[in-house]
Amino acid sequence: MSSAHRIPSPSRSQVFRDVGFPAGEAEHLRIRSDLLIAVQEAIGARALRQVAAAKLLGVHPPRISDLMRGRVDLFSIEKLIEFLSKLGVRVIVTLRKMPEKARR
């Protein structure tokens, strides 16, 4: 993973809206899924096995299995950012006003 790793572009941000989630919940799920993907990529880039990743992140191995299976519902934004930090990935938050139609 490069030092300038980028979270996937917002062009796919409507996927949760498309399956019926309200705007606020869809945005929260998009952020969590982007962070979860970044954690998966960081673990993969370091070629960490489940036990080693669990030790580094301070969790039990089944939690790494949940991460790698994409169980976004089991992880908070804060926990995913903590994992990224432990994996050596700096998270930078950019705030932008959402277009009116995206807020509905």
C-alpha cells in the first residue's frame, strides 16, 4: 500500500441508497465500508496472517475473520480508524457539503 493510499471515490457512494437505505444511514455505511476496505488492503499489503493481524490490532482472531469477510455492520468508524492507525495508515478526513438531492 502506498503512503498516499486513497479511499475509493464517492462515485459509488449511492450503492446503499440504491438498495433502500435512508440518506444518512447510507452515508454512514459508505464511510464504514470504505474504511473497512482500507483495513483489508493494509492487512493484505503487509501479508499478515489472521493471528498476526489480530495481535497487531489487539483483537481476537475471529474479529479479523469478520473484517476480511466484509462484516461492516460489526465495526464502528472509530474502531476502523484505530485499526488503520495500528496498521500505519494515516486517516485524513475531508469535509464537503453534500448536494441537496443527496441529503433526501
